[in-house]
Amino acid sequence: MSQKTLDIILNNHTFRVPVAPEDEARLIEAATLVDRKLQEAPGRTGELRALTVALNLAYDLLLVKERSRATTRQVDKTLEQVMQQLSMSLDVPDTPERRSDSA
């Protein structure tokens, strides 16, 4: 898999970043988001601005991960309940007629 380089501009600084072709659009989107957040950081300059943006983005990421885990747990619980209901609805008493059909 070949990589190319992409020029990314963040806070009026250009960075040349290696990127796989399939990741290029995502990297551009990420750079656009970071640059927008850098421009929106009020009253901060330089390293403090970058650290504030990094902290806020990390917090947002952790929040999304936490919500994703909670949603996954809820989906798992619902799926388990549905599977139990389905299993109970398919349970047929073991009758003599049924045993002779399976023989």
C-alpha cells in the first residue's frame, strides 16, 4: 500500500503529513476540525491554544466512547431479551408424537 504526503494547514502553519490514499479524506476532515477549533479558541495563543483544543477534543472523544459503550450494552441486553423470548416461544412440550416424528 503506497503512501503519499498531504500538506495540512493548522493555525497558519503548514505540515507535510504522510497518508495512505484511503485515509486522505478522513485526515483532511480531521485537520479542518482541528483548525476550526484552533481559530475558535478565544483569548489563547500558541501552545496554550493547542493544548486547550487537544484537551477538548480528547474529552469529546472519551464522551463519545462512553456513550458508545452504553449503547452497546443496551443493545446487547435488548438482544438477549429478544433471544430469550424467541427461545421461549419456540419451546414446544416434548410430546410422544413429537418424539416419534424425530425418530
